[in-house]
Amino acid sequence: MKYTNNIDKNILYITFEGDLLGAGDNLELMDSINDALNQGVKKAIINMSKVKYMNSSGIGVLITIYTKFKNRSGEAVVCNVAETIMKLLVMTKLDAVIKIYPTEAQALGA
């Protein structure tokens, strides 16, 4: 699992790349999310434009990020989801829990 993240205007931007499998850098990712939350960040935009494949552990990563923000009265949203990944999110009904936007600009405006 490869990712980049940065904070801009009190929003945490996370961009995943390749396969979202939930292994490897997961602890480092969660530490950076906790750091952002401790700095008062209340919104995360998760960009999935470069994700080719996601398994159940990857779904767990999304749920964990969503839950961490929700527990701090914040919000995590997802954008730029490929059709194959969207089918998985619909099948697991995660699309009913996490807001999904077609573009990062629409996620930012929400």
C-alpha cells in the first residue's frame, strides 16, 4: 500500500496508489492520521484515483479512517473511485456509510 498525505487549510488529503491491501505502511498511516486529528483537523479527503485493486483489509483501512474522524466529530470522504472499486464499495454497502464524490473538487466543496 503506497500513499501520500498532506494537510492544507485544515483538511487532510490522503492519496492511495496501487493496491489498497491494508498491510505494510498501515501503522505509519494511522500515526499520521492521529497526528492530524491531534492538530485539530476535522476533515479528510481520500483520493482513490490511483487505486487498482482493494481487498477486505483495504476496506478496513477506509473504515478505520472514517471511524477515527467520526469519533472526533469530523468527516472522512472518498473521491475519484474507479468503477471496479466502486462496485466493491456498493456490494459491501460502504457507499451508504462513507460519502463518495466523483472528483476531489466536489469532495472539497461538500
